[in-house]
Amino acid sequence: MSDSAIAPWIAQQTRQLLAQRGHAWLLSGPSGLGQYSLALALVRAWLCERPSEQGACGQCGSCHAIDVRTHADLCVLMPETVMIDLGWPLSEKAQSDIDDKKRKASKEIRVDAMRDAVEFSQRTSARGRGKAVLVFPAERMNNVTANALLKTLEEPPGDVKFVLASESAHQLLPTIRSRCVGHSMVWPDEKNALTWLHGQGVAPAQAEVMLRAAGGRPEDALLFLQSGRDPQGWIKLPKAIARGELGVFKDWSPAQVVDALHKLCHDVLAVKMGAAPRFFDAADLPAGSSVTVLTTWSKALAATARTVEHPFNAGLMLEALVSQAQNALNSRH
């Protein structure tokens, strides 16, 4: 993959990490900073037939095999839902079970997949450039899965390298973190992030709104747009919520609703405390109520976020969340 094909801040980190020695890396930071992109750039370079200090050539047989998701020396460990989203093939059994509706695609990294990865790491390299295991998002391993990986990290076969990419590295076992070379993802500056978004076909005005909505994280901003979000809708969202309008969240998942309300709460609180808002323009925010009421709302949202993926009635939950937000934004206490 050439530097022109990936974001400049990812290319810079790729060069930096390729210059280091080790058999396992942990890439950590908030979502939207490119952990998966950087992890993939590293494994491409490790397996490339003509690598340079900048990374993979992007044109050899190995690079092509990764492009079409068929590289014999690359094992990706991901939740099945993430593999489907990113175009990686599931194992024949997993695909068959899901197709036959015996079960849904897993949101965790399954133990069966980890066992396959351990077996993969012990094989001889098929193309002679060693092997690579990419784990993303690494925090989706449960304790059984994580302990299976830990044993391989502690006694790695000689020709295999690991890269774990995480958006919540604090959730990983301390023993796993200690076996890896840690790397904190670089936050791109606003100019570079906007330039990259423009290069992805995002109009300048939309890019500014979405980058702000994503808290400065360019990949999250792009995903936000690709999911069908309207930048004008984001601008209007704070005052619509203050009026109790449920329609602003049409087709949003519960997790996306909670995230948006958390950002709104943060910004209204910030303005109350004399600070600059982060996710919205100050002129688009409702006045809000007292710091005490807003802080209570923030704590309630944090509690909801911990259980947002559990079974519930989504419609009733949305009504409750918007009502809670409306009360917090309009309370006179």
C-alpha cells in the first residue's frame, strides 16, 4: 500500500513502527484514528515481497493476496460482525451456521477462531515471508479467548508477528498488554484530517461539520457520513432534542443515540463552565439548565451506555432518552 493510498498520519506511523524490532504490537487509542488501517499497513509490509522503509509495495503477489482476502500467511482475528463489515471471509463452518440461521454473527472474537489462529501460528509459512496475525478490535476477546492468545504471545513461533488494534486497550488483560510493544495512535491535526476527508470525496462544508461531530477523528467522521447522516441534521440536532423531537434519530441505533446525547451534554456543560464546545457550534446549542442537572444527565447517559447493547425495547428506550434530554436541557432548577 503506497503512502498515497492511506492517510498521511497512518503512513508516518507505519514507517515509525517498521523501524522497530519485536514480535507483537498493540495499537491503542479512541475510535476513528485508524487502528485497523495501521495494523493492515503493518501486516502488508511484513508479508510483502518487495517491502521498503515506507511499507508494502502494493503490487506484488502478496499485496494482491491481501487485497482479495486470500493470503495464506495472514490470519485475521475479529468478531464475525466486523469481518463481514470489512470484507474478510468467515470460516466455512461459521458461514454455514449463520446462513442456516443456527446462530447470529458473533460480536465477540470466538474461542473457535482463536484456536484456529493458534494452530495457524504453528504452521510453516506458505509464501516464505513469515506469518502475521491481526487482532481487531482486540478488546472484543473474552477471558478464555484472551488467555489462549496470551500463551502464544509468551512463546511465539519464530516466524509469526502479531498486531493487536484496540479502541479500549484498558479492557485487555494486563499480561497481554505487557507482552506487546505499545503504540498510542497519533491524532491528526484538523488541516490534515480535512484534507484527507476531501480526498475521500467529502465536500468541504460537510467535512468540517462531520469532523467536529466525530470529535476530530477523521475515520469516524467518514463513517458517520457513509451511514447516511446529514450534516445539516447534526447542526439542528441540539435544539430539536430540546423540543423533544424523536424524528431526529430515525434509523439510528441505540448506541449512536446515546453517543450523540453524550456529546450534546458535554458541549452544553462546557459552555456553562465557560469552555468551548467540541462537537457542535456554540450558536447551535440550547441554553441548557444548571450544571447540577446537566451533570446528573451525564451520569445517567454513562450508565445507559454500559448496557446499551443488551436486549430491550428500542422504541421505548429512545422515547425515554429524548424525554430525559429534553428535561435536562429545559429544567429551570
